[in-house]
Amino acid sequence: MKTFVLFFFCCSTSLLIAQEDYRRVHSDAIVVDGHNDVLVRAVRGQDLSYRSSVGHSDLVRFREGGIDLQFFSVWMGTEYGKGEAFRRANMIIDTLEALCRRNPSSIELVTNEKEARRVIAQQKIAAAIGVEGGHMIEDRLDYIDSLYARGMRYMTLTWNTVDWANSSVEEAKHADSLPHLGLTEFGRDVVRRMNTLGIMVDVSHAGEKTFWDVIATSTAPVIATHSCVYAIAPHYRNLKDDQIRAIAKSGGIVGINFYPGFLDSSYERKSEALHRLWKPMIDSVRSVHHGDHLASGIIDSILHPAYEALRPPLSLLIDHIEYVINLVGIDYVGIGSDFDGIEILPQQLDDASCLPLITRELLKRGHSVEDIKKIMGENFLRVFAAVCR
């Protein structure tokens, strides 16, 4: 009996020490999230200063999750076209700036790695701007300059549709009807202009031909802020081995996306079956809120309990991280959560406050503290420093 009690005490003590260790390691690391869509909620009037019961993130949960540098995505659908998209992009940036003004002791905008490290040293969240979709420059190079002046430090070339670059969904589903494949000459000019200014070129969402045209054109490291590994989950949005190698060769980074559809090869089939089952409800909501983004939120809310059964294990996200490490080395992988841009997350990873669990899992798999620091943030900071002045 004494032996059992001693064994139980030792095991419990070891578990407590392990728990303290992963939290300490996570706290000591600079954590960088390369992609978050929470500004969509802010634009709708939610104050991100406070903990919310909806969505995945806010300033409170950023702090609880140990996030030190957050790249905020300026996103809108492609229904915002010429004459609207650029104006709306600036309005979204205004919203982020207003959040920073309301919380000067908690968050500050930064435009380069040195500024980020200074703000983090002051125990504040460093906020950087990424624009998700080249449609926001409205086919004008001078709009790239304008958004750069507002703080844009990466641009995702295409979020499904622009005239000068094909997206992965276009190449996968409409390749035969496209007027061109890859970058047009104007698209190459966009990449060159980004290189000149010091804006990171983000190839998440890009089609394969577009991807390779970017690799051939860019003179700076190329990033994929929120993508996963095709070899594990063969989704058209994911990166194939030769693409991952090309990003690494450029000196860039792959930020692993938390979306189950990109992590788990079985997710889309299960999700489609769920939507077929709930089709009458979905059609009804969309008919009432036609053309309104509110419809997606209502549908996701109703389907939330059913989605819970589809959540893949957290270990699968770690598998994607390790695949990149094994393929090209420790220096070229990070995280790009896509928080507040996706309907569900892997098991245990309920929101931004749960990020320390990634550090826990990496420690369990035997990764060193120094390597974990690279994965969780230092790799992204290296690219930030290399490209953005």
C-alpha cells in the first residue's frame, strides 16, 4: 500500500512539474500568430478589449494564450470590388487602430521586427497588419504604397479571385475556363513592388501556377501564413512537398493553419454529410439573410454541437508541424491559426487562450526548448526582420 501511495505521489508530482514546465516554456517564448480574422468581429461593433463568449479571440484571450505578436488579417469577401475594397480595407485598419488607442497599455501597432521586440519587452501585444486578398489594391500599384503607409506588412495575393493571380480554388475547380494561369505581368509587378517596399508576399490561397510564378519573381523570402501539408491532407489549399521546399529555400516560413479541413483528410467528407442533413435549415437562414455575412454566423451557431464531433485531435496539428520540420528543417515552420476565420478548431484548442497546449504537445514529442521557441515565434520574427524594414 505504501509503495502504491509513493508511486501515485511521484507520478502526480511529475505531472505537476511537467505542467509547470510547459507553461513556463510557453511564457518564456515569443509567440507569433501569423493570421487571425478577428477584425471581422470588430468591424461589426464588438469591442475586442474584453473577453467575449463568442469567437476565438480578444485581448484577454490573446494574453491568456501568451500571444506576443499578432498579425491581424484585413479581410473582406470579393463582393467588395473596385471603388469599395480599398476604402473598406482602410476602414478595417481604422478599427484596429481604434482598438490600440483604447488599450495603450495592452497593445501597440508595429511595422517591423525591432518594433515588435520593443513592444513585447514592455509586456504589451505587438499588432501587425496583413491584408488578405489582392482585390483590395483594386489593380493599382499606388494602393500598395498607401496600404504600406497604413502598416500593411504582408499581403495574401489572392483570396479566391483577382484579375492578375489565380487562387487555389480557381485552379482546382475552374482551370479550363480561366483567361490565364498564374501571375499576369501586372501580378509580377505587384510582387516586385512588395519586394521594393518591404512587404512579405503571402502565397496562402494561391494556385500552384501562381505559387511558382511568385517563387520565380520574388527576390525576398516568401511566406504561407495559414496553410497546411498536402501530403497529410490532400486539399487544394495545402502545400505540396516541392512548394514547402521552395518556401524554405527562399528563406520564408509556413504558418500551420488550425482549420480541420486542412488538417484532416476526412473532415470535408464528414462536413458535407452534415450540411446535407441540415440543408433545409441552412437554406432557410440564407434565404432570410441573403448576401449577409450574418447567415454564416447563425448557421455555425446552430451546427456547433454537431461540429464538435468532427474536431480532429490536437495531435494532428502537431503532425503537420513536424512534417515540415522533417522535410526542410526547424527554421521554416510556425503557426497561422486562422482564429475567427474558421468554424471549428482541433480538440482542446478551443480558442486563443489554449495555445500553451501546442507547446505542451511539442515538449511531449521531445522537441527542445530552443526548437519550440523557433516554432512558436522566432522563425516568423526572422522573416519579419529580413523583409520588413
